[in-house]
Amino acid sequence: MAKFIVSRRAALRGALAGGGLVTIPLPRLVAMLNGNGTAYAAGEPLRRIYGTWFWANGVDPERWTPEDTGPDFKMSEQLLPFSNLKSKLTVVSGMAVKTGRNGPHLYHSGALNGTAGNKSKSADLPSIDQLIAEKIGTDTPFKSLEVGVCTARPTAKSPLYFNASWRGENAPNPADFDPSSVFKRLFGQGSPGAAAASGGGVPVSGPDPAALAAVRKSMLDTVREDARKLATRLGAEDRQRLDKHLEGIRSLESRIGMGAVAAAGCQPAQDSGLGPNTNAEAPPELNKAMADLVVAALSCDLTRVFTFMFNYAGSHLYFRHLGTALSKDFHTQICHAEGGNQPNFNTGVLYTMGCWAYLLEQMDKIKEGEGTLLDSALVYGSTCVAYGRAHASKRWPVMLFGKAGGALKTNFHHAAPADDNVAKVALTIGNMFGLGLTQFGKADGLVTEEVAAIRA
């Protein structure tokens, strides 16, 4: 019997009683792949994924830098939140941002763009994520996706404080900090994702508000019959994968307050779910909602490139939920002013790293060919300053997660030559994605060599 093949662009569809089409893209299924799971059934190579995960205020280099180098290194204290991901972690220590200082918390431009930026403290070159997006993201509904968690104000109002993703000079890609907004953009009627999933045609108009009030269905209810029919033709593994995918979307609906309204362009009268943060906090439930949305977008192939801003550069955020000792401005009163070995700063860093680990662990649960979504990806972390108390640009923390489809050496710590230019990491990443770069950055940030030691 011939193998049942599902298009990698397939989607579940359903119609609202009041009119309007709901479409939900499918996760990666075995039925989409060739016999050994190394390519799509139509012969296309499996996609790769790139992500930037950004956080403010740096780390403590003494607690972050592993003691030993090479394969199977011992995790340092501030790497311990990633213990379950060690086999998919690459650490590079000893590097520095060489572009000079354009602001006390703006060194990330040197790491991600290879330049300090222009006189208005805006980027003057595209960031590495956007170079990669031009290579691998042009045939997805979203060439790139930018989301965030905490909107606590940064040190100043300059554009580089608020953005980590740049298309070019003075052209930022601002992050969306509202989970409900991101949910609608990804799955709502009229969104690029819905239009692509329905064959690229003109989206059907939304339902009449009166009819919608009577229906009050979730988006999953509308596609239930289509999902049932598909499941009867899938193997056991794919049926389980489909069930988990739909369960995950229903959980998102519930948590974001969309469960009573179909996400087909319908506007609820009152959104009772999570909204953008307005309390200068980075609570775990908001981080999880955003992380799950990113994973849903990646698993549906709505995008292959993302930037996740945990907070703005130089954020004056609070971690009140971590206890009384953290109920201060984390930037000014803890990161810069706490004395001794800064136990409260360490607590904040560990919490932040744990939030990043959640996203990575969810990616690692999604099967992708013979591996996982994380195996197909490379997620690069960047902060705005290496060591907050000293406003340091040296001993820059470099963490890479995933295997980049087999291109990245993992479970590995490379100690770079002292103060080597960290822009070399971005150059290396770009070429892992087939960019063929001979240089990256400009002026003092310019590099022409890769970090060859981290290539598999």
C-alpha cells in the first residue's frame, strides 16, 4: 500500500456558524517526510530554525564561566538551569564586544550587528537574525517573529535599548509583548498564517457579531471534524503528535483568554487572559505563554526565525515574586549597587536563565524528523552588558542551544583567546545557515574569521 503523504503546508479547516474560516497549520508529521525522515516527502531538505534570546543586565562572569573546557564540561552555577539541555549546549567564554561604547547597556549591538550603531543610538547594520531570515524565512507566513515578556523601562529612550532585531539602519523589528495579540497574528483570520494555510486566497470576512455571540466556539471546535478525518489516515505516532499539538493550542486559548471566541479575526468583548506586562515584572506565567506561542509558530512552520526579548536592554525591572529581597529595582539597586558576591543578583540571573530554559525544553519536546525541533535549531543568547555592576564588555557570555541540523558542536565549552571579537560568533552562525559570509560588522566590530572550534 502506498504511503499516505501529507503536504508540509497542510492545515486543519473549519467554518464558523456566522461565517468565516478557521485554519490551524499542522505540526511536523512523519507522513510529511521521506522514508528515513531525513527530508520532506517531496524531496525538500528539512528546515532549520534560528532564534535570538535576549535578556538585560548580563551575568556574573565568575559564576557563569565553566572551569573546564572541551567536550562534556562541568556546568557552572549560572548554567545549572540548563542542566537538562547540556547535550545541546555550546558555550564560548573569554570573548568581548570590540565596537566601543554607544551607551552603558548597548553592547548587544556589537554582538548581534557587529557595530556600535549610529549617533542616534540606532542600528546601522542588520542584525544576524535578519540576514538569516532573508535566507530561510522568505517562504513562511512570517519571515521573522519578535516577541517579548517584560516592558519595564530601560535606562534611556534610544532605539537600541528597545530592539534586538534590525532589518537595517534605523529599521527595527519591535517585539510584541501582548500574548493575545501574538495569538491572533499567528492563527487569526486575515493573518499571513491563515492566508497561507488556506492556499493564499483572500480571507473570508469575519462572522457577524450577533452570530458570534450565539456561537461562542473556540477555534479548535470548528476544526474538530477535519482533525478526526485526518487522524483516521495517520499512523499511531502521528496521531499522538496531532493530539498533543491540538491540546497545546487549546491550552494557549484558555491561558490567553481566547477559549470562548474563535480566533478567526473575532474580537472578544473582554479579554480575560494575559495581556502585556504593565507592572515592570517578568512573571513565569507570561514567559510561558510567550514561549509556547513561539513553539507553536515554529512547529506549524509559520516562521523559522524569531527574537525573544525577555526584557529591554538596561531594564529597570522587578522580581517581586522571588521574595522580599528582590523587591527592588533589579537594574539600579541590585545589579549595580548590591555589594559582596551579589546573592540577589545571582538569584535574578538564575531565574532569567530558567525562563530561557523553559522555551528550549518545549522546543526539545517537538519531534522533527529523527530529532527534535531544538536539534533543527540554533538559539543564540545575547545580553546588553557582560557584567552589570561593572558595565563590562569583556568576558562576554556566549550560549548557543540546539544542533543547527548537525552543524554545531554541542556539549562543548570553547575558551576563546582573551578578548576575541564576539562578532565572530554571529559570522559563524550565519555561515552555518548557508549565508556564505566573508565578513560581518564594520569598523572595530568587523570580523573576517569564524569561531571554527564550535563547528561540528
